[in-house]
Amino acid sequence: MLGLLVGYVWSLVADPAVYTVTGGTALLGEQAAVAQFGVTVDYVWLAAIAAMGWGAAVGWWSDRIGWTYLVFLIFGASVAALVSWRFGLALGPAEPMSVIAGAANSDEIPLRITIDSYGALLVWPVAALFGSIAATLLLARARPD
């Protein structure tokens, strides 16, 4: 569920690079690389916030189970990473090559939102683990000895 929410928000927040159609040719401006990198950055910060919150919640409520909840935490975060990425991709702009053929001069066609490095997907399990550690430390301080 959290993966779907992050994918949806990512599809709204991400601002991909755009092709400009000129004389039947689609051209990317100089800002395209920066804009495309920004799409990945948007995914990373959304994933980090969501995963840290989820990790903290799981860590707070699972403290009596022991370390085995970490398997659930890492697996769930990894699934959420894949779901958010694919769902955001599905909700984002269409493949530009399918739109360019019917585009008129001066039309701007956005690139698909996607992450440029699969390493960005690792933000989910790592951030969830950090959130869980933070919750465990806070819980340990809150308990009387």
C-alpha cells in the first residue's frame, strides 16, 4: 500500500525532461540531463521518507519479536520499492517515441519518469532499517530498567 502511495506521489511530483519537436525531429535541450536526474532524486527522497516512517512503525510495534522482524522489514521494503517504481512508471507520461510521430512543430513531449540507477531501489530497505533502529533506540530509552 505504501509503495502504491509513493509511486502515485512520485508520478505527480516528478518533472521529466521534454523533447521539443522541430521540423519532424525531436530534440532534447541541455537541461534534459539535469531534469532526468531530478526524477531519480524525487524518487529517492520520497522513498527515504516513506521507508523510514514504515521502518520506525515496524520497529516500534515489533520490539518483542526480536531480530526476526528484520526479515519482514527488509522483504516488505524491497517489495514496496518495486511496486512504487513500476506504479509511478505506469502513471507517468507515455513512451515518447509513440507520441512523437503525431506531434506538431513546437510540441513538447515529456520523457517517461524512471530511475536511472537500480541502486535507487535500495533506498527502501536501507531507510527502513534506519527507521527501525531509531525506533528501537527510542523505545529502549522509554522503558524503565
